[in-house]
Amino acid sequence: MRVNGINIEMPKISIGNESLRKSEMIDKSGNNGFSNTLTASLGESGDNGFGDTLIAAIEDINKVQVQSDKAVEGMLVGKERNIHETMVALEKADISLKLMVAVKNKAMDAYTTIMRMQ
Amino acid sequence: MDIFTSMEINSSGMSAERKRMNLISSNIANARTTRTPEGGPYKRQDAVFVAIALPQMGEEDGNRAPGVGISEIIEDKNEPRLLYDPSHPDANAEGYVAYPNVSVVEEMVNMITATKSYEANATSIQAAKDMAKKALNIAS
């Protein structure tokens, strides 16, 4: 295009098909898109490293959270007749979330300790 | 078994007690019902508890059945109470009216048992939850 008489070459910006497909998968399904995003961000390492373990753990916890959401929704809609099952699902989600936060804190502490080791 | 299985087991106990409570409520409400759709007076209903295996349990505990379910709802086989009242519309040929074989006092006792059992299961869930939280306190 011409700006002030100078030909400026605009760089071709194209969103790669890979990332578009992955972000599509987030919208369609719950868990699958989640792990695909994680795999994309952690790198396609392929070996059973720390990344895979982390992804598996977070997927489990996400499953529990989704179950708890469904339980609360069921109770509000009136489909679930047992109040205590909803409460137990809520407690499970709470405990697993706290567990994940504790693991994250420990990992961060380890990381900062190592980084401080100048 | 992990800590969540314990909560699931107690949750199944609470479900069974809630269903039993429904039957007790029905018995108390129908204590003087002389007419039912299938004919005759209301028959007292009771639940049969059975030990079931929960679906989430793993292979190691596959043979044990720690959860609770209700296998069937049985009707009491006792004879209905007969009271002499010829003017009642449901009186039979000799003038006797058949009242249900429900003893309200017994149903009240069953109701207290069901309530206490429900509370005991809830306390057990609380205990399992506290155990998990204490374990989480190790790391923080």
C-alpha cells in the first residue's frame, strides 16, 4: 500500500490453522480442549515428563469440578432429589481444588528456592 | 479406598434413609386410609436394605459391598384392624370396617431411628472431610 508516496510492504499475518483448531476444541467440549491447550503451551515433548503428569492431575481435578457444577445445577433445576449428594460433590470439588493449590504452592516454593541459588 | 469413597458410602446410606423416611411418612399419613386404588385398606410399607457395591470402587474392593441400597419395598403381611361400624361406606357385609395395620407409635419410633441414622451418616461425612483437611494442612 502507498503511504506518503512510499510503498510499504505489509507483512502477511495469518492465524495458523493449528491454533484455530485448538481454540475451536475449547468451545465444543470441556475437558478435551483444556488438555489440548495445556499440551500446546507445555510443548509437545512426547515423553512422560513432568508436563504429562501435571496435565493428568489437572484433568482429574477439572473433572471433579465439572461434576460438582452439574450436581449444583441438577439440584437447582429440581432433577436431583438428594440434597446430600450435591453437598458431597461440592465438598469433593473443594478438597481437590485445595489439593491442587497446595501442590502449586510447593512447586512454586521449590522453583523460587532454586532461582535464589545464584 | 480413598477418602472420597468413604464419603460416597455414607452418601448412599443417607439416600437409603431418606427413602425409608418417605415410606414412614406414607405410613403415618395413611394410618386411617380404608380405601386404596387396588381395593382394601392401606397396607403398611417397609423397605429392605441391601449391601451394594458402589460403581466407583476399584478392582481391589470389587468383592466387598460397603454401600447401601434398597432392594425392594415390601408390604406388611399382618391382618388389618377390624372395627365395627355399619354406617361407614367401606363396611363389609358383617358391618366391620378394615383399618390399616399401621401403629402410629411404632412409626414414630422408626422415624426417630431414620433421623438419627441420617445424622450419623452426615457426621461420618464430616469426619472424612476433616481428615482430608487435616492432611492438607501438612503442606501449608
